[in-house]
Amino acid sequence: MMRQWTVDAFASGPFRGNPACVVEPFEMAVGWPEARWMQALAAENNQAETAYLLRTEDPARFGLRWFTPRLEAPLCGHATLAAAQVLFFELGVAAKRLCFDTRSGVLTVRRLGGRLEMDFPADVPRATAVPEGLAAALGVVPVEVWAGAYLVAVLADEAAVRGVVPDLGALLKIGGEAREGAGQVVVVARADAGAGYDVVSRFFAPGFGIPEDPATGSAHCILAPLYGDKLGRRTLVFHQAYPGRGGDLECEHVGGRVLLRGSAVTMMESRLRVLPGVAGVGRGV
């Protein structure tokens, strides 16, 4: 049997932040299982992402892949944080810093007091015209729109961000100039005075099979440089206002990188009774 953990990432406590499943690392001699098995397990887990790890000759270096219930993701922050949480605190990796080989290059995570700090590539957005249908799909007219991997719709204030009730079917058809195509939209605004954070956002991702994501590291690779320029500060505190949960990140834009800092809570440990098979999607044990 293999173990799997569910971890709340970018969480101030249990039942906060964004849940991700993390599967026990595969051995280097075995290699990655079939992608269709990883996709099937991610769909079964039905969390925003399931993270898969592969050991290397370096005990502090792992291959890392992320799958949504629908597809393999090119970059995922919260599931990377969750993977580091499992390696550091469940499997006892003694290193101070972990390295992950991913589709987005080498990512690192280090211990930082009671938090973890991830080093990700910055995704500096460009201003773009408001795509046709976006205002109707969001139910609010954006003040401005930016494009990076995802579309970013800047709204007037925090109340507007929290009040969005999108037409997900309509959003699924809207991509504009976003590199990842249609169906991924961040809505964002400056926080209210005295909120305890600088920027508030939400992320709707029906294109990834995720109606709304509770806390999204990759989105903050866009938001950190965008709001660093707007507010004239390199380090900002962000709150992702998913109803009923909410995620909290401190982000620092440094050159071509973004340092994302947050906490994680391990919620569950389980054992997989269906493992990667040779001929089929899986084999029972």
C-alpha cells in the first residue's frame, strides 16, 4: 500500500486555506506511474490538485507533478507547499531546503520559522483590453484587466471581489490573452483599510475543472509583481477570499522570482488500496 496525505495549504488553521492531496514519493528505480493513473486518482480525490513525488539520488530533491481532477497542471503553489509539508513533517526529511524538478523549472521550498517559503518564477502581467463577455460573466465591470498565465480582473474594492457570483459556463469560454487559455480568471482589489492584509482576491478556474480555488500560489506569481508596482512595495500580504475558508500568503517580488510564504496543516493520512498497474489504470492490493 501507499500512503496519501490531505494538507490544508496557505492555512491559518484547520479547515482553512486550500486542500491538496500528496501521494507518498515513488522510488527512482520505479519511475513515474502512468499519467492516466495519476489523472484517475486526482479525479477520485476531487481536490483542486493532487501532488505526486519522485525520489532522486539527492534525499532533498524530488520530481514533482500536479494533477487537477481534469488535467496535469503546469504550476501549482498550494500543492507544492503541501508536498513540502509532508516531506518535512510527515516523512522527516532533515534538509533545510527542498528542491523540486517540475514542468515550470526547479522550485525550492525552505523552512522559515513556523512557515514555509517557496521560490517561484514571477509572472509579470501585461495590461490588456477587457475581453468580450467578461463583465457579463463576472456580473461586474472590471476597472482594468491584465493577462499572465491567467486573466486578472481588477475590481473597484474588496466588497466587489467578495460579492462576485460568476457564470462559470460563460467564464469557461473567455481566455483573452491569458497564456493558459480560457476559463481561468482572478478577481482582485486593494483591501479595505484596517483589514490586516494589503490585497484581496478570488480565483475561478472552470477550465481546470475547479469552480473556485481557495488559495492559489500560481495566481500570486502574477499578483505580487502587479500590486508591488501599484503599491510601491516589494513585500505584500494577500488574502484569497474563498467563502468559508480563505487563504493567507505573504509574497515578495525579487527580480524574476516571487517568494511565497505561508503555513500548512496536515489534516488526514490515508492508504491507497489501488496502486499503479502494468496493463490497466490500477491494481488492487
